[in-house]
Amino acid sequence: MDRLREEAWDRALHADGTAYLFKQRGRFYKILVTTSTALALVPAIVVGTVALGGLDPRVAVAVMGVVGIPLALLSVWSLAANWQDRYAAATQSAGVNQQLDDAYKQLLADATVDEAEFRRRLQVLQTQDGAQRDRDLNQHVTDAEMRRGLRAALRTRGKECSTCNLKPTDMKPTDCGVCGEFPRQWWRR
Ligand SMILES: [Zn+2]
């Protein structure tokens, strides 16, 4: 039973850390998607303003000459890098991992379950967890992101890191190879 509980704790910690890193990714891609969508509207706004007589067509041509190519490049880049899909994947994973973390914690807190029931419920969660981990693999999570996520999960739980034996109280990276060594800025990976 102790081994099963330990497995559930480890899985909850992992799910919590993964939820954290995908929430951050979601925030990052949301900014990219929103900005590129807004900028893509610039040509339509310029043309519309000319049509309404609010802008000299020669000025409009000059404006588009300056911003046209950067805007086209931006939209090609946004399509090639699949920001929209990455944003959707991050949101999906953050949600599922959050639910998994809650479910593991609920199972651990339930004093009425015997060993057989615990094992059965853990297996169900592990199957869901495994499917999500497969999906997450396609998102190419970096080791630094995993360490940042683990630090966040340890901090939430008030637990110490098994390697540096420190309880994280903030998200400032240390030189620990398990709960540190990630870029200080949240948008970098
Ligand atoms: Zn550590």
C-alpha cells in the first residue's frame, strides 16, 4: 500500500508540474496568437480608411510598403509555427493535468478505500495520465520547463526537493539540476 501511495504522490506531483508548464505555454502562445491576429487586420484597416476617404491613397501605399512585407512574414511564420494549435494543446494539457492532480490527491485523501480499491482507481488514473503524457510528448517539452514545473509543484506542496533538499518558496531558479536551472524569464524555455 505504501508503494501505491508513493506512486500516486509522484504522479500527482508530475501532473501538477506539467499543468504549470502548460499554463505558462498557454499564456505565451495566447500573446502570440492575439498579436498576430490583430496585426493581420492592419491592411484591411488601411484599405477601409482609404475607402471611407479618411486617408490619402498615396499615404496608404507608403504605409503598406513599409509594413506589408513584415506583416506577410509574420503571418507565414505564425502558420508555420502553428501557434494556434500549440495554444490549444497547452490549454488542453493544463486542464487535464490539473484534473489528474486533483484526482490523485482525492484518492490519497480518501480514508475509506482499501488496497484493492486504491490499486483499481490508481490504474484508471494512470491510463488517463499515460494517454495525456503521450499527447504532451508531441509538444516537445524541454527539460528546463519540466524543472520549472517541478519547482512550482514542490512550492505549492511545501515539499522539499529530493536532490537539493530545499523547499522552494519562490520561482527563482537555483543551480539544482532537478528543481532549478531554468531561464529566469517565464516566457523563455
Ligand atoms: Zn532541487
